[in-house]
Amino acid sequence: MLSEKTKLYIDLKGEEECILRNCLEQYFFRMQKGKKRDTKNTIILSVTKNNKKHKISPERYTLSVTPQTVLIQATSGAGLFYGIQTLCQLAQPLANGFSIASTEIEDEPRFAYRGFMLDVSRHFFSKEFVKKQIDALAFYKINRLHLHLTDAAGWRVEIKKYPLLTDFAAWRTEGKWKKWWNGDRKYLYFNDPKAAGGYYTQDDIREIVDYAREHYITVIPEIEMPAHSEEVLAAYPQLSCVGEPYKNADFCIGNEETFEFLEGVLTEIMELFPSEYIHIGGDEAGKAAWKECPKCLRRMKEEQLTNVDELQSYLIHRIELFLNAHGRKLLGWDEILQGGLAPNATVMSWRGEQGGISAVQSGHQAIMTPGKYCYFDAYQDAPHTQPEAIGGYLPLKKVYDYNPIPDSLSAKQANLIRGVQANLWTEYVSEPSHVEYMIYPRLLALAEVAWSQPERKSWNDFYQRALQAVDNLKSRGYHPFDLKKEIGSRPEATHPISHLALDKKVIYHAPYHNAYPAKGDITLTDGIRGDWTYTDGAWQGFISPKRLDITIDMETEMNIQTITADFMQVTGAEIYLPASVVISISSDGNIFTELMRKDYEVDLQQPIRLKTIKWKGSASARYIRYQACATKQHRGWIFTDEIIVQ
Ligand code: ACM
């Protein structure tokens, strides 16, 4: 039993003693100072020597709870801190204190890097809000907070040498990203009455970094280069290839001033952030302007670079030298592999796992954050029940089941996977409570992926704990997704369907698109229907003007009563429900008669929805032709998963 009479002894001096005492006292209550030899009603935090031969993780701890004492041992303050988090998680509140069941725990993390990324560019979030999330991250033993500080949508950190970054590039014409992105995409001076945005002052950053350190969290800043930099190039257009604002998204790599700028920014960033890693972005460069730019072409000639991938790689190498010279390491999205990876760089693998695999195969370190498992901007439940998200479907269980070490890696390569990270991009997330809704409880699943060995994981056990954690988070003022109301997978996707056209040959009069083949020619008659996302390998995609136009060969003439197909609309991805459907039948494959011809009103206000289109009647046929078109104005995609004949 912990009560106000419980004493606390900490075997550390100075700041760490304060940090650990505060941490316990904030969760429980004030405690008197105890002594090392106290044996009754005492919590003892004890630092043990590290083994010189078999170095153990500084984050490892043991926790022993008996009726008389709580003893936490570790080789560092971090280990003691994680022992405290476990103690807090085990404590059951009572009227006059807390009870903790007797236990003996030995625990250590699977990965040294356990990360979460927050995009504060698309929408800006206050330092108080960031600190509130740090409390929760630490409670679940996440130890890296990656801040996506710069992007087209706004620059979010004060840089004394370049004041326009925060006087201008941090402010835009619309508060909501979607309205701004679909509108003029312009920036405003901070003192314009219409200016929407914000940034962290250098004092704010120091406050966040200090607060994180007191929670054993390292804050990693991301400064985007060479792309995602429209806001910088609007403020300092001389750094772009064209030299005018609102023309380019990529820095001009031929211009020495670009390097002066980037190094000037990074110098102040390194003063503010003591992290080992500095994240330099590196993703999604368009590269087109470089091909036409005399300065970039001259650079390529002088440096004997044969293509624009190598030009990008030139920039990354140079920035890496600069960071390394200041004792820091370069971290970047997996596109930094293009044109040759810089010698000491660490790769953050987001477009799947291949970037991470390639990196460790060449002896580099990698952090896994593949979109399919780690992008928390996807829907966490049936999309029609959720606030608009960017698309996709990433329920809690899918996060939980992720294993950041691909099977194909050797033990040595696996050791180069430093860890795993979840990312929240905020294009569709403007409110602080919505951020929390998107990250909790999925971040708890990621935290367990990052901390626990796979053989110690159990979905059923985790799920029960997650239900409780949601209540616990709510009682502490967070706004998690209400897990107990989860609808889960699309019911049709959970079991195969048998029907008359099952496994029958499909003739494509117009091809499916090679980016969305699903399972190829068998997809529409394989009995497998898709889940809430069109990228799950069960939905097949067709792009206008080619549209969906297929014939199913039933092999023999048969009686048919229904023909049913489901279509998906995701307006953000330009996928629309059909505006017209024609179904025809034939006995010989030559002469077809129409069973149905129908036009539909397509409601473009619905960002995501599914629709079943069904013909019902009585007919006899061997061949069934199915045609579906998008609207004339909105050409876009058509997606379906199965043509069901009964
Ligand atoms: C990214 O999602 N562009 C890293």
C-alpha cells in the first residue's frame, strides 16, 4: 500500500534525483525522504553498476514489490524512470492511497529508438499541447519525439538569422489546411489580420526540449530539404531555381546561397536541439526544375553528376558532412537512398520497408515507419463513422501486429534496425483534441511493438489493457478514440463469398491500372472482398477514360437472379462512385442484350463511402458484361472488388 506515510529514497543526486522524485510525486503524492536502509513502507530507487563485459541496456530495470518495499534497480536514471512508469501503471487507486500487487519484474526494451512524429506544419500546435503529449509518450515508454517543423504549410521554428521564416513563411491565408491547399496556397505577414499560423520561439523550443529531457525523451527536429520547401522559397525566392516566389517547391542545389541558408538554419537548430540525430527530410522532391536550371546544370557538370538523383544526393552528402563536423548524425526519409546514400546516414523507411532493408544491407542504420502500419493519419475505424482522414485503414490491431524486423534480414542486419516510429501528419487534423483522437490508443500499440519482444506480445491481453488505458487517458484529460465502440473491419471483408461466377474467367475490355491490380485477372471473381481501404489488395482500380469494362465467361448457360458489385468513393484520391452502369448478357459472346442501364447522381460532398449497385430479375446467360463510368466532369478512378452473380 502506498500512502502519504510512504517514504522515498533515490540513489542519485542533483537533477536526476529531482526528476525522478517529481515523476513519482506527480502521479501519487508528496513523499518524505527515506534512507538507503529503510525496510518499511519505502520506495527505493537504486542505481547498479553496469556489467563491463555484457553491457546491459541503460533502459533496463527490475521492479520488486513486496508488502514492505518497492525496489526499482537500473544502471541509469532512464531505467529507473521506466521502472516508475511500470509502477504507476500497476497501481490501483484506493480512497486513501494506492495498492500494488506483489511482483518481480525484469524488463528491457526491444528497440533503443521508440518514436512518435507530430506534423506541426500543416497545423500548428502549442507548446503546452506538445508538453501534454510528452507526458503521455513517457508514460508508455516512447523515447523520441520527432517534430516535423517545416513544410509548404508553414515554417514553425524561430531562426534569428532568417526572420522572414517566422514573420512570413509561418502564416497563411487560411487556418484550415484543406481550404488553403485547395485555394490560393499563399502566405501572409504575421501582422496581417487574416494571417493564420504560428511558430515556436527559441525559448519555446528550449522549454519543450527541457521538458522532454525530464521525461527521458529526445526531441528530433526535422528541417525539410531539398523539397517540401514552398514556404521558404516564398520568403527567400533567390534560393529557388526560378528565383520567384510561388514557383518551386525544391531548393536550387546549384546555388551556393542555398547551402549558406541551410547551414545557417542548421547551426541554430543544433544549438536548440541536443539530439544525436538531425532529420533533414529528403522526401518527395519533384526535381523537374533542376533539369532546366543553369545553376543546377553547372553544378552537375562540375561535380560529374549524371542525373538529378545524384544532384539530390550531392546536397544530402554535403549536409551530412556539415552535421558530422558538428558531432551530429543525419537522419532522412528513404528517398535519401536515391543517387547514393551519404556514408553515415540513417534511413527512416516510410514508403514500405524496402528503404530500411536496403539501408541495413549496406551497413547503415534504419528506423522503420512504413505507411501501412505506422501512419496514424489513416482511418482507425469504418471511415463513414470517422472524421475525415487522408484515407487508408489502420486499426489498432494492425499496428499491434507489426514487426519492425523483416524476416529477410540476417541477425547482423537486424541489429541495424534501431527502432520504430509512428507518424501523425496533420493535413486533416486541425484541432488538438483530434490529434489525441488519432494517436491514442494506436500509439500504445506502437509503444508495445517498440518495447516488447514479439514472443511476449498477446493481442487479447493488450486489447483488454488498451480498453482500460483509454479510460485512464480520458480521466487524465486526453481525448482518445473510444475503443469499445470500434466497428472494425468491413463485414464483407472478413469472409469469402461463394457465388455463380466464383473463379470464372474475366475478360478485360479495358485494363485495370497497373498501380492497383489487386490480385490481377482473378480479382473480380475470387470471392474476396476488400476492407475499408482501396489499397488493401482486394480493390481493383480503373482510370477514366478507360473505365471498368469486363465480361465474365460463366462457362455454361445458367439462370441468373442478381448481379451485385460494390464501389468505393474516396474524393481525396479522386476515386468516385459510378455515374453510369450498364449490364448486358449473351449466350454466344457476340450478341448482347442489356439487362440494366442506369445513371446515378454522384454526391461529391461525401469524402468516403461505399455503394452497392444491384440488378435483380430473371435471366439466362453464359456471358455477363459489366460497364461502369465515372462522371464526365470528374474523370478520376473507379474501384470495385467483386462482381457477385447469384
Ligand atoms: C512522407 O510521408 N512524405 C515522409
